Amino acid sequence: MSSFSKMARFTPGYYRAISSWLLRNRRDIPARVQVITAEILRIGFVRCLYEGVEDEDGNTIRSEKRAGIAVTEGSSIARLMQAYVALGGNPLDISPFMYPDTTSIVDVLPDGSVIISEEYPFGGVIAPNSVESENPVDDPNDTGYGSYQGGRSQSAMDYSARLGGRNDRGLYDSDAIVKNIHMTRRWANQAIKERLQDIEWRVIKLADLREQLVYERDEILVQAFGGAMDGLPDVFDEERFMKGHLVQNLIQDMYELLFKMGDDGSVAAFTANVDTGLSMFIVPPRDKSITTAQVSEIRDPMGG
């Protein structure tokens, strides 16, 4: 079994080994943050611009009609976009590039309601529709015989919803349509792949990688060591993160469960807590009765 792969059942020695390794290696976090930030800047940022309208309540609502695209100048994504356009591609066709955390509150009304401004359609989140079984009850244009729209996507790209439901291909000569499209494009399949699709996937993968790196730097590392390490925010935001989920606090909780603690809350000795035997996730000691209140070997560097 590979190092530190135990998750649900282990010996106290294993937890002592992994916690020691993790605490020693936190010294790499400042350099890790610098590398992540440099990579984010190298990748760049891409966003679609959508047409918007102001509704009767003053909210700015975006439609799915794309009005333009913006890319960080000189970035990896920008160079891929330039190559894509030079090869005949339309960058607005690559992806909607929607981000759900960009909707902002522009005003709070006296009754507590808010006025928002969207940057992307549906607030940046395309989710299934939730409707009552009798919906739509007040639509005079609805015959009542239409398909149930619950679970259908809100996006106009959900063709099934636009067609009134999932239609059996037997309703029309789908084979003839497929054959026509196949015969029309088969001579250019390789060029389509090399000039368009491959670049599209590279752009999307870079955009996804940037999102993952931002999440790692601004969420995972801050939740792990925020307020306690260089390169991370000096002040731990307790409204956004949980103090009990800081790594040092999690380790302290486990130490109090597993080992003998002193009056000051630190480990007095790496000997068994008298109540450890009641913890079902602790593997009993080798060659001893499972009813023994002792724990298994704690000096094994890999945790037994």
C-alpha cells in the first residue's frame, strides 16, 4: 500500500507519521502560492460578453446572445485564440465561458430585496428547471398537451426543450439527415480536428486549469493555513471559512483523541489516551487481545 493512503482505519502511529509529514512540508506553501500565481498569469483569462437588458425591477439580466469576447493580452489562451481565428475559427463558438461568482448586488431596497447585475446568463449557472406537475397553469398559449419541462435545461442549447421534448428519431428520416451531414464533411474531418477542435479543447482545458489553480490558491490553501502562513491572507475570514477546519486545529483534535494530553492542551507523551480503545477506527495492537485498552505500535514511521 502506498504511503499515507489510509483514510478510515489506521493505527495511531500512522496518524502521528502523516501529521508530522504534513506540518513539516507546510514550509513549501509560500513558494507554491508564487508558482500558482505565476501559472495563472501565464494562462490568462477569457470571458464572453453577453447582451443584457434591465428588467422592471432594475436588475440587469443577461441573455444568451454573445456580443464579444475578451482575452488577457499576451497570455497562452490569447495566442491559441489568435491561431484559432487565423485558421478560420469563430472564438464565440468555443464555449460560453460562464463564471457563477460574478453576479453582483448593486443596491439593497428598504424592504430587504436586492437589485443585481448579472455578467452571464442565468447568473453563470445553467441548471435544470424545477416546475410543478401542472405547469404552466397561467399560460394562455399552452395547450396543456406539451411535454413536462421539469429537469430540462434553461439554456437555448437544450434542443430537446426547444422542440417540446425528446422526439423519437423514427418521427423523421434521421438516417438521411445523418448520411447527408456525414457525406458533406467527411473529406474535411481531419482538417476540422486539427484546425478547430484540437485548439478548442486546448483553450477549454487551459480555462479549466486556471479555475482549478485559483480554487487551490484562494480556497483550499486558505482554508488549510489561512492567517498562519506567508503568501496567504494575514487575516482569516471566519465568515467564509471554518476555523475548526484549519489543519493545525484538525490535528490537535485528533491528538486529543489518540494521545495523552497535558494540562496546557499539548501532547504530554505519545502514549495512548485511556479512551482510545473505544474508537472503532483504531486498529488494535499486533498479537494482543482486541479488548486491550492499549493502542498499536506508535513508533512505526509509516504507521503500522
